[in-house]
Amino acid sequence: MPARGGKTRIERSLVTARALGVPGALSNTLGSLSYIANTHNRMDDAERLMREALQISRESGYRSDIVWGLDGLAWVLRQQGMFAEALTLLEEAIAISQNEGYDSRYGK
């Protein structure tokens, strides 16, 4: 729901995250906006936002955020029928997860 100045809370969060320069907050906010765009069938926006989120995660070096970004972008690409690129991203996410010892079944 739009609030002050016609911006939603999540859009205001994006402005704040950019201003603060906190990579995790910024990539998570972009991911949330990507999800919202996806639910409104704005797939170009969803992809653009998720690609930016992944880039920020890569630059930050936080491996769990990178895995999250890879998975999120793969989900958006799958929705668009871009299966080969989605598969490549998921394979990278699996490789990072295995290397880091992540086990999503147990939240570790």
C-alpha cells in the first residue's frame, strides 16, 4: 500500500538500504521487490531486481547470500522459460553450498 510520497514501505526500505550501504539489507530488499514484481507478472522487473541483488551479494562475498541470490534469480528465470540459465545458476548454488557445508534440510 502506497504511503508518503506514493512509495510503499518496501520501496522506502530500498532507499534506506542504498543510503546505508549495507549489502545484506540491500540485496534482501531487492529480492523482496523482485518477488513482488513477479507476483504482478512484471518479469522484466523481477529479473532486473534479482540480478542486482545477486551482484551485490557477489560483491559482498557472503556465500549464503550468494546462494540465496542464485536461487532467487534461477526461480525468476524458470518462470520465464529460461531453463538452461536457471540450471546453471542452481548448479553454482549447489557447488557453493556443498563447499561451505550447508544443508538446507536442517537450516545449516
